[in-house]
Amino acid sequence: MEQSLLEELTASDQSSCSDDDDSSGTDDLTVVEVIGSECSDSESDDAQCATASSAPTASTATFTWEDMTNYVGQREQFVDNYGPQKEAQNETHCAKVFKIFFDDQMVELIVRERNTYATQKIQARSFIPFRFRMQDWKPVTKDEMYVVLALFILMGIIQKHSYFSKNYNLATPIFGSINSMDRFESICNFMHFNNNDHVGTHQGPSKLFKIYPVLSHLNTKFQSLYLPGQNTAIDESLTLWRGRLSFRQRVYSPKAFQIWNQVT
């Protein structure tokens, strides 16, 4: 009985082994067939690519690689007209250059708006105290406004706390000899550039209404009197400002305006 069981187990093992051999052979043949088919496909693709690459195209027919060691750079030629234009050409006198930008038309506008604003403020007050600056107010003239603008420029060169001081150690006599402190401050207090009654008809940016006539005039002058050249560097600078303004930029230093400038 034991002998018959051993024979049956042996026969079953041999049959399973033969089945595995057959299946492995089939799998091996299948893998070979697949590899062969892939090789044939890749060969056909290579042939197609070779055929496509052999066909001449517009780019390959005209472009030729060259050695960059033979390249010699050449700067482009700037042939446009640049520098001072119109009446600013060959003008080197400081006062005349200033009057090209702040011409009679611009200064007359400032004088007109300043006098209009002062009249509006005085008429709006029901009572003016005695010895108040408004009591001695009188309209400013064009020549006087040019003097005030010149003092503004001089203040940018001589920076101090009090310009009209009579102290021997602190005085700068040129300011007091040109204009009195009361008259200078009166002109500055009523300095104005646009009529408040024209707010409803203003066409420019609303936040720039107060200075828009001056800004528009200067932009026109800058664009027409000077054309930048080839060597141009654009940078920015900060102008100190401690007043209230909605479009100021806050930096990690005192409140300031950001101004773009150009150096040629």
C-alpha cells in the first residue's frame, strides 16, 4: 500500500514539472516574440526619423554654426538727436535756464492763483486780529514771485533753522536784505497753484488737483527741452516729507516721497 502511494505522488510531481516546463517555454517564446516586435518597431521608427532628418528644411538649409572665437562685438550706433532742444541749446546761464522752465506763463499762473486764494481766505474770515499778517496783505507781483522762488533754491543750498535771524552768529544777511520775514511768510502761507472753484471741472488725477497745473507744465517742458541719449541711468531718490499725504510711501526711515530721476 505504501508502495502504491509513493508511485502516485511521484507521478503527480512529474506531471506538474512537465506543465511548468511547457508554460515557461511558452513564456520564453512570447517574450522573444515581443522583443523582436519591439525591435522591428524601433527600427522602423529610426528609419522614419532618418528619412525625415534627411529631408532638407528651411532652417537647416540656411543656418550654419560658426566658431564664436572669431566673433567681434560691435556696439550699435545711436544716431537719434539727443541732449538740450530748442531754446535750451547752448544755454549755460543758471538764471536763464531756470526761466526756460519757470517761464512768465508759469509764474503768472502762480501769482494769479496765490492772489485769488488769499482773497478767498480773507473774505471768508469775519474778523481779522490786529497785527495779523492778513491786515498788511497786498497782492504779489511776478517779479516778487521770482525772488521768492530764488530764495527757495537758496534754502536748498544753505540749510539752517532760521533764515531771517538777526543774531550775529546765526544770521544770513542775504535773506533779510531781499525780503522781510513777515512778507516772505505771508507769500508762503497763501501759496496756491489751482483755483478751488475748479474742482468739479478738473480732468486730471483728483489727488494731484492742487499742483496739477504746475506738474503738467513742467512735464511738457521736460519732454520738449531735453531728449535722453544712449547712456542713460534711471534711479530713484527720497524726499523727506512729514505732512499728510495719501500716496506717500512708508519706508524704514522718515516719511518720504519717492522721486525717479535720470542721469545721462
